Amino acid sequence: MKPLTKPERIALLEEWLEDYKSIQSVIDAIEALFGKDCEGRVQVKLMEMFECYSWLVSEKVGDNDEWLCWFIWENDGGKKALEAKAQSWKKPRKIRTVKDLEAIISAK
């Protein structure tokens, strides 16, 4: 399998982020109906499915350092604009967008 180009990686990451938002909106709707304390099997299975999907996307875009997990869970999909630093970067950068995420993944 040939490596993805930068535009292909960005497109895949954008699709991945939109898929997360869709899954999260379903979980939010379930919690609105049954309460936030409801840890139902549906929510758990949806998140397990997304985690597996995320590992596949990570592999496809060459993310060997778990940046996708960090971007979604710690950086709230870029909403927190947390700083991160690739080994080859002199200074940390704010990671706000999928393009920023791709940049840190592809930095060597």
C-alpha cells in the first residue's frame, strides 16, 4: 500500500473528525433522553467502535505517537487549542485544526 499524500491525509483526518462529531451527537441525544449518568451499552459500543476506527486512521496517516487520541480526548478536537511539539520543531505550536494535526503527525 502506498503512503497517502498530504491532501489525502488531511481529507481522511477531516472525515475522521466529522465522524467523531456525528457519534458524539448520537451519544449526546441518548444522554438527553436517559440522563448523563447513563452508561449504556450503546454509548460504550459507539466509543469502542470509534476508538478502533481511530487506530485504523492513525495507521493510515502514519501517526505513531498517538496524536489522534490526544487531539480528540485532551485537545477536544482542537477546541482547546493546546500546544504540542514534534521532535523536529524548535517551539511548541497550538494545534487547532486537522491541518495542524497533520503537520505534527508528519513532522519528523
